[in-house]
Amino acid sequence: MKLKIQTILVSFTLCVIIFLSENINAQKKTIDSLVQIVQLENKDTVMVSILNKLSKITLDEGNFEQSVGYAEQALELAEELDYKNGQAYALKWIGLTHFTQGNYMLALDLWKESLESFEAIHDTIGIANLIGNIGAVYQSGGSLDNALENYLRSLNLAEKINNYHRIATNLLNIGGIYGELKEFDKALEYFNKLEKYLPSLNNPQMTSYYLTSMGETYRLKKDYDNALKYFKEALQITENQMDLAYNLKMLGKIEFEKGNVEQAIDHLNASYTKAKTNNQKQDILGALFELGNIYQISDTKRALNFYSEALVLAKELKVNSDLRDIYEGMYHTYANKGDFNNAYLYQSQYLILKDSLFNIDKDDKIRRLVFNFDLQKKQDEIEVLQKEMEISDLRDKRRKIMNYASASATVLILLLAFSYYRRYRFSKKANLVIEEEKNRSQKLLLNILPKKTAIELIHKGKVEAKKFSSVSVMFTDFKDFTQHSHNLSPVELVNSVDFYYSKFDTIIEKYGLEKIKTIGDSYMCAGGLPFPTIDHADKIIQAAFEIVEFMEKSKRSKDKDISHFDIRIGINTGPVVAGVVGTIKFAYDIWGDTVNVASRMESMSVPGKINISENTCKLVKYKYDCEYRGEFEVKNKGLMKMYFVNNVKDKASIKTIEESRVNI
């Protein structure tokens, strides 16, 4: 099982959360008494602190909604009392809750606001903490240079006030950055700086993470003697802890890489026994896999037994990287045994998963690029808002001058002649009519086109076509619509279509999608434009589910004035070109192969089902259960893979490990 550098990064940052979090059992003992105090509804700074404390405790327990509720109460009361310290911590906990759920941009905004509050009261510890947290947001988005810059700033502040707590946290995070960059010597340099703070911290778990981080880095450098030295030291500390099985496994792995097979087997058997006792499935899997690797050549039967047991666990845990490595091990073992039929079978499974994981890595890089783009876009939007405020101020001044001039002119006209006064009134009425017509035209244009596109058309008189690199397009179609339409009057037909399309409009607006057009009984919309977004595939799937649910519900209704239809839905993701066509009746439209494929997805779907392309499946399969339908012949495209989206996966399987990068 090939250990990648990301594994090191997770262990580095995970220790920050464990090290800084309070004991959960102790928190549960105090939460009831704190809630009783809150019920007294005292409006003072003590109440703000208690609400912030409750927010932190409920966040530690994973109750995100409750945590945000307490923090928002604390923020409201702190603002009423002008209590900056309370505001800073309330914003910090709200931001941490959003970060834990993967809402990085929102967390970044909240933490920047929290940082401003800490700076206002000159709280250096709070400032160092928030700067480090902001670094974690950048690291989660793959912006390692910005992350490193913030970690170093936080470290500098912590060193100035001799806050060992914060120094240790930042040294681990900085070492993790260099570990992710595969600059192992630089990572070791920062881990070594941490050693002198360990006696003062007097925290066994922090010491354990320091030792295992050092040992793993030396193992990747193939300095096995030093690797063994650090893992053996960690073993003594974790003797009665859950980390014992992991450390025993790593000792076995290192001994095997050194060529000491018997010692490796002893350590791995001990790791397996300990993990089995504690029901640590991931560590059981790791020990079984390493034992399979040891016997791969010398005892193929025993190796296959270990691999088979590991395979069952890997499928249960749904860890594709482990599955891939087990398939590779079984493929080599069957080849060594001379069973080439099974060797070919497991080699095929290995290659399929290998390609799949490669595509996931590629998608992660794309998401990181989009994350950086969104950060830059947010900064640009702030600058635009500032300029708009300046322009608004100038317009206000100009409007005041114009009002004074109009009043003076009115007085002059009244003095000069009654006829001029009547002419002035006529002119004023005409201008009001013109202004009303202008406003009506602009509102109509905003109803037809996206706001950004409409504004560009108003100011420039034309709209330049734009290319979007990633957009999700959805088509819907009513089954047997033509046959139904022959049996309906024109009024009934229009009323039925309007009933469904009005609801579709409400649904896509709810998920921030853009309606493109309708052609008869075909409805087309898209996500990810005119403003690029990261989650457009997820949003359009959610909208599709809601449309299917609405159609099923409408069929069960007793409304005889509305015809009932079955619906087909198709979705595809890819690049498109968007623009405005026409000079009299403007229409916002999109073009490209992505649109054509989305239309094919709809026509090859079945009633009540959401048919998606392989491109869309890659973006949403982490969250939704995607049923592979097979490859189908598509006009002008050849064979294409198609999938039905059935339902949302269990939330626990979606949770990202990147929440561990934040220090509390």
C-alpha cells in the first residue's frame, strides 16, 4: 500500500485539532449548567462568553446548527454591548463551523471580520490564531503559497509573546506544507524546531504526533534507521492509546523495507491483534495488506488470504485507494503463482481504479484553480463596489446641483411669463413619461437576460460572447407530449405547460441556475454562468431531483384542469460559449458540444429518471449514488457512458478530511 505525502499532511494537521480541543466528556458534564445560565437571559459580557463557550462545545460534538445558533446569539448581544472580544470569538466559531462543512469562502469572510475585531482590541493571541486559521483556508483550497505566508505571520506573532501553544501549532502546519511539497529536509527543519517546546507543553499526544511525523518523513527519505528510532519512541508513548496499532504497522512496514522479514511479521501481527481488539477497521486493513505484501512471493496462498480479508474491509470502508493497491497486490501474487487468468482479472480491476483515482486528482487540481479564481474574483468585486460607491457619491452631488438649478429655473420661468410656466409643466410631464418607459424597458430586459448581460447590453449596446470552461446543462422533456396535445384545447394545453414551467422557474432560481429557453415541451437551463461557480453540477442535480419530485406529486393531485405527464431529464457538463442573439427580440443562449450531448442525455433517458454523462458523474459521484447504465451510441459522438443518479449518499461518507487543517 503506497503511502502518499498527503497522508503525512493529514497526520500533521490532525494533531492540531486533537491537541487544542478540550475533553469531550468533560464538555458534556458542563453543557447543562451553561444552558441553565443562558435561560436567565442576562444581558452582560458574561452571557456573551457563556454563549461562545456553548458554541465551541456543540461544535466539538458535531452539532453545527446548534453551534452557529449560540454563536449568533453571542454576536448579537456583543454588538449590542459593543463588546469587541465577544464579537471576535463569535465570528471565529461561526467561521469554524462553516470551514468544517467545507464552506471555505464564507469561513474566510467571517475570519477576516473576526481578525479585525481582535486587532481592534490588540489581542495578539487572537490575532495569531485567526491568521493561522486563514492560512488553513488557503491550504484547503490548494493555495500553498498564501497558506505558508499566513502560517509564518502567525508563527512570528506567537514567538513574540512566547505562546508555546500557538508556536507548536504553526510549526506543525508549516512542516505539513513542506511535506505536501515533498521538500522533506525543509519539513524536518520545522519539526525539529518543535522539539524544544515539548517539555513545556507536557502533552503526550503532541509528542506522539511529533515523533510519528519525523519517523514517516525519514521513511520517505529511505533513512530507515532514523525512521525506526522515532516510531519506537512513539510506541512507548502510545502503548495504551488508539494510535498503538498504527505505530506497530509502521514499524512492520519499515522493517520489511529494510529486509528484516521476521521482525516485520511480528510487528504486523501485533498491530492486527491490537486493531482487532479495538475494532479499528482502517488499521486492521493496513496490517493485512502489509502481511500480504510480505508473503507475495514466498507463500502465495497465505498472501491471497491476507489480501482477500483486506479486500472485504476496503469495500466496506469504500476506500478506493486501498482497493486499488489490494488489486495490484493480488494481481502480482496470482502472476507469481502462475494463475494468469486471475492475474489478468485483478490487473484489470487495478487499472480501472488507477485511472479513476488519477481523474479524481485531476479534478482536485481544477477545483483548486477555481478556488483561487473565486478568491481573486471576490477581491475584484470589492474594488468594483468601492468604485461604484464613489460614482454614487458623485451622482448624489450632481443630482443636488441639478435640483437647485431646476428650482431656480422654475422661479425665473414663473416670473417671466405664465406661458413659459405651462410649457415647463408640459416638458416635465413628458420627461416623466419617457423615464417611466425607459425603466419599463430596462425591467423587461432584466426579465429576458441575466442581470450582468442586461447591464452590458444597456451600457454598450451589444454583448460580447463569453466562453465558460465548466458549465452543467440540463434538458427536460414531457413523454408523449405530442399525443396528449391532440386531445387538449389550446387553452388547456397552454395552462398545463405554464403550470409546470412556472414551478421549474422557481426551482432553478432556488438553486442559482440560469434558464436558457423553452422550445415546446423542452425546458433548458444551465449552472455555472453567467458567474462561474464550483458547485454547479451539484446544484443542477438537486434541482433535477426536485423537478422529478414535483412531477410525481402533481400526478397524484386531483386537479382535473392540469394534464399530467412523465418527464425525462438529461444533464451534461463541459465548456460552452454564451451570448445574446437577435436585434429586436433579444435571447440569451449557449452553444457547444456540451449542449448537444446534454440534449442526447435527455432523449436517451427514461421517464422519472435523471440521466447524466460521464463528465457530470465525475463531479458528483462523491455525493450521489450514480448507477452505471453502460455505453450507448450517440449521434455524431459514438459510444458514450451514461449514468442514472439515484439518491444522495450517506453524509458520513462525504465529510472531508480537510476540516482537520484548522487549529481551534
